[in-house]
Amino acid sequence: MIKLVVIAIVCFLTRESFQLNFDRNSCLQPASEQNKEPDGHKIIGQSFFRLELLTSQYDPNANEALKLRPITLHHGISIKKILVQALLVESGRTIGSWESSVNSNFLLINCENEKDTLISNNYNGEIIYWQPNKEKILSGSKIYFRASIIGSNEELVNVESKSVEIINSKNLAKTQSKNRSKRDVFDFFKSATEHCGSRRSCYVSLNTCDVDPKTCNFVLSWEYDGQLVNFELTGLSKAWIAVVLSDDRYLGNDNIIVCSRYSETDRLSIDHYYKKKDDSILYKIEPEDHLKNKDISYNANEAYINCKFSRPKTVDNEFVSDLSKPHFIYVERGAPGEMIVEKLNRLFQPSESQVEFARNIYVSTSPRSWLVKVHAILGIIAWVFLGSIGILLARYYKPLWPNHVLNSFRVWFSFHRSIMIFVTLLSLLSLLFALVELNWGWSSNGNDYLHSVLGLIVIICSCINVNKKKIKKNFFYYFY
């Protein structure tokens, strides 16, 4: 027992010694030097963290600091450590400085400029305050914040905030009047990028698209809900917008999903195609295209197409890509009269990295989430409490009450048997709640799959009733 305690302490201390901490040398890579996708496109991975701004505009003349709050979107993962910077959208350079009191957990360091980076290795949910330095920031400029965050799961995640517009309070009334008189045709991209990096993963047209929606040409977003990969594709086009899912970096033997508008009839459609490697023909996957929940709309005033569709990870069709494997992605838009294959053959340049569509699951609050909690509570009661008591009775309490019986059995065995019967019943009830939560399906996702298999084995073993009369006594006890 002492050896186990010593080993546990050593493992804990070793683990702590290898934890990543931010220090004065922990500067983020300059935004201008970050790896970019072809044509400036960018993939935004799903994250459980977000930088929440308490305003969308900031006036440097107001003598007030801009407030920023890092938050977690997962109730089981908290923010432990953080490094954050403010950058200009136009140039990508760091700007401004941070406020830090003597008693705070924050440390100011110099990366590109003086005190332009804030770090904390013991973050406790404080609001962060940023303000510009003496340098002049032009009215109309935009800034955004980026951070490296280490959660309680010890994973390092990079996140970015939405952009903040710099305004001049003296000219604010005039600017507001001008904005009211001029339609902003890119407002619809704000909702398209709202959950990028939090609830959904995204592939956007420009590196600044997620922080400044006015620079967007298209946004492809997706989330995996455990059964379907749900896509949403929005893009500036009067004719069609398409997404290519490719196993490699070359066009051919790929799936292409096209959201089309036919100008002659104003008909809208979402179609699933397969393109062979050495063929300029798109083969339509029919009669079953394996696309579900299809919805498409076209805004004539602002000339954009928005379409939504869902797809299972895997389907029984050799011409439909397996989304349980990583894919390269490419999005293209077309004007009326432009041929899809011709434009793809000329411009195809997929994402720099592959995307695992079914890897990240955002667990949102749902009316059925209480079933998982009941499943866990019953499992804990059955095996942590009752199971432990039953084992202790069988191991240490046999010598007690040697001359007493209860229901024709020795006292320890009567209690042991009753408790273990309750363990089995609670385990079966716990399994029932899990099956209802999964719609009587089976979890096939990594750790969830392993948990399901081990749980089923344990429940089966607890249900086995061995007949001692037909099995030799020694064998029964070894098996038991």
C-alpha cells in the first residue's frame, strides 16, 4: 500500500513538472508569419474556449479600457492558463497594452512592443482590460484579440475574438447617419461566422473573415452531432457555390456538393456529384444522394446563396466519401454561365491541411441530457458504493457471526447477495438510460466506444448465475 502511495505521488509530481507554463519567452507567432491556406483561406477548428468582448466598438478618446473576458463553453473544462494579445486587422501587428494590478495573477511581457502581451498561469475568471498606447489608431480601423489557452484538460488551444471597430466619438453621430443611409451587404456573414471556433468548425475565404465578416466571400461551417455531420455553406454568388471533399490534394475521385440557382426559373437545388479522376463529367449520385435536412435560399438583393445539408459519416455507396477519414476541402463560386468542372479544373487548390469532420462534438444542452446524468449516478451508486460494500463483506466479514444465520444463510452472505443483486439491477437500469439517450444505438466514438464495451462486459458478468452443483467447488470460487 505504501509503495502505491509513493508511486502515485511521484507520478503526480512528474506530471506537474512537465506541465506547460507561459513565461517571458512565450510570444505568439506574428500574424503575418502564420501558415496560410491557399488564396488566404483559413480553417477554424472547433474549440471549447472563446474570447468574449463586451463591446463591438471602442473609442480611444473615452478614457476607458476595453474589456475582454475569456470563457469556456464546456462545463467540465476550465481555463487554467492564458496568453493574450491585441492585433490590428489590417496589418496583423500587435497594438496597445494591458492593465494589471499589483495583486492580479497577470504578468505583462514585451513581444513586438512594450507590454503588448498578457500572460497568466493561474487564471481565475477575471475580466481583462486593454487600452491603446500613445500611438494613434485611425478611426474605422479594426482590432481583434488572439490567445493561447491551456484548459484543465492540459490541452493547448489557440482562439481569436471577433473584431472591434475603432470609432471617434466626435464624428460618431455623422458616422451613424451615414451607416443608416448605406446598406451593408455583408451583414449576413456575421451570423455565418458567429459560432466559428466554438460550436462549429469553419473554412472561411480570408484570414480576416471570422474577425471581420465584411471581408468574407464564403463561409463553410460544420459540426458533428454524434450521428450526422451538419454543413452550412454561404457564399456570394448568383448561380452556384460548391464544396469539394477530396481524399488527396488532386482533383478526381472526389465528392462535390453543389448549391445551385437557375436564373431562368429561379429554381434552387442541392445536388451531390462524383467526379472521376480523368473525366470532365460530374456524375450525379441518385436516386439516393445521402444528403439529409436539405435547405437552400437565395437573397436577390445581396446576391448570396445559403444552403444547409447533413450527411452520415459513412454510407453504403462506393462513390460517397467516408467522412470518418480526414479530407481536404475546397470551395468555389460561379457566375451565371460558368461551368463547374471547367472552373474547378482551372483553379482547384485545396486546403493546406486535412479536416476531420467527425472528430469534434459540441455537446449542447438538450432536453435529454439528464439521461446521461442518471446513467452516471446509477453506475456510481452501483459500483462505487454498493459494489465496494459487497466486496468488503465477502473479503473481511466471513468470520463474524459464526453461529447466526439469516434466511438460511450465514449473515455475511445474506447481506452480500442482497447488495450484489441491487448492483446488477442498478447496472441494468443504468444501461437502459444510456440506450434511450443514444436512441437505442451504439456509441462508436473513441473513448465512448471503449466505455460501452467495458460496461457491457461488466454487466454481463454481474448477471451470470453459476450453478455450484454442476461445477467443482474450487473452480467456482476461482471463477467468482
